[in-house]
Amino acid sequence: MSTARPHPNMPQGELGNLLRYWRDVRGMSQLDLSLEAGVSQRQISFIESGRSVPGRDTLLTLAQTLDVPMRERNALLLAAGYAPVYSEAPWNAQEMHSVIRALERVVRQHEPFPAIVMDRHWNVLMTNDAAPRFFNHFIDLGSRESPRNMLRLILDPHGMRPYVADWENVARSLLQRVHRESVGHVLDDKTRHLLDELLAYPDVPRDWKTYRGPSAANMPVIPMGFISDGVVLRYFSMVTTVGAPQTVAAQELRLECMFPADDETEAQHTALFAAHSKHR
């Protein structure tokens, strides 16, 4: 067992509190974690009580077993007095070049339908040409503060909300998605703050955690409808993440591609873009 001491700037017991937090989040007892990670229950107890600090490899094994997101694994390492092992360079750093090129290729090939790359807080980092063209049909994107946030865009009564069909159920499903698609299925402080902002908007359903049955019969997914000139255009999304990420940014990126949910929407979408092209 390592005799390394925690970083002097970290409060006493910080590592133990963090480990206990993640164990509680995953609903694992010390014994469960011990059996899954191959680390003795006694050592886990000593770590959580602040009586000992594990070696770096042991700590990473515990974090891996608990499916701790990479950004939070770095926090565990710092609390134990170790340097972070996962790069926290920004999403567009040089080390992300191959991933960025792949994302650019995918969003470009998804034309003429919208494709959007977002961070863990739903801020838009990259789009194809179709995405702003589509949303500018309804609102003036240029008037919205950058970076644009997709959740604010849809739920804001001064944003896309007036053009969203069945808005209450859409809002409910989006708020549920925040939890379902969060990194490691855990909300960080910034995402919680974003949720508080969204729930402060008027008429956001307070029972958003309550399950509601499918609103579209005979469909494998629940589409999102946008009202354009009295016609409802229905789309569904496919969400893609980076496989086997080794940096914080790579783990937190999310690519969302919108597809027409029916033939009528595909025809209307094509006509909409053709009309916009004529007026350019």
C-alpha cells in the first residue's frame, strides 16, 4: 500500500469523501466494490476514512470499476496527491485533430439535414451548414448569445418553443435526456445549474421526471415536431459518442444528427431548403 500523502491544498478526508460519493452514486457497498475491483474491503474502508491513500493504479482501478467520468477521475487523483492522467485540453486542441476531422466529415456528409456537435452541457461546438439554415427559418440565431445552447434554444419562450409541436412532452423528454445522456450518467454542478435555469422558464413541466407513453403511434421513436407554415415537420435524432476516449474532451463530445421521421417531412424539408436557396 502506498504511503503517499494527499496534496497539501486538499481538505483532509477529501479523497475518502469523493470515493464514498461515487460508491453511493453507483449504489455499491464497500463489499460490492471490493469484489468488483479486486481491492480488499479493508483498504477501501481505510481510504474512505482517510486512514490511508492508495497507489495510483489502485485508485484508477476503483474509478474504472465505479465508471467515474475522466474529468472526475482527475479530481480523485488530485485529491490523493497524484498528477491527473487524462488530458483536459479543449475540444479543438491539436491532440484532438483526428477526432475533429472525423466529426467534420460526418456533419458534412449529413447534409441537407441538421447535424450538431455539443459538449457535455449541450453547448454547440460545431454544425454543418444545414443546422443554422434550418433554425434560422424559425428564429434569428444571430441574436442569440454564443456559445448557443441547444436546451436553452428549444425551451426558451423567445427561442424555438413557439414552433415546437407538443411542446410540453418535448420539454419533458429533453429534460429526461439530460440525465440519460450525461457523462457517466451523473450530473455535474454546471449541468445542475443549467437545469435550474431551464426549470425557471415559464410553464416548464414540473413533473418532467414522470414517464409519459409514446405520443406517436406506430413509430419506433418519439419524434420532435417543428411547426412551419402550419405544417409539422417531424424529426428524430441519432446521438453518437467517441468510442474508447482517452481525453476528457473526447469523452464529453456528443454528435447529434437529425433525420426526417416520415416521408412527408423529408419532402417538406427538401422543399424548405430549395425555397431558401432561391432567395439567396
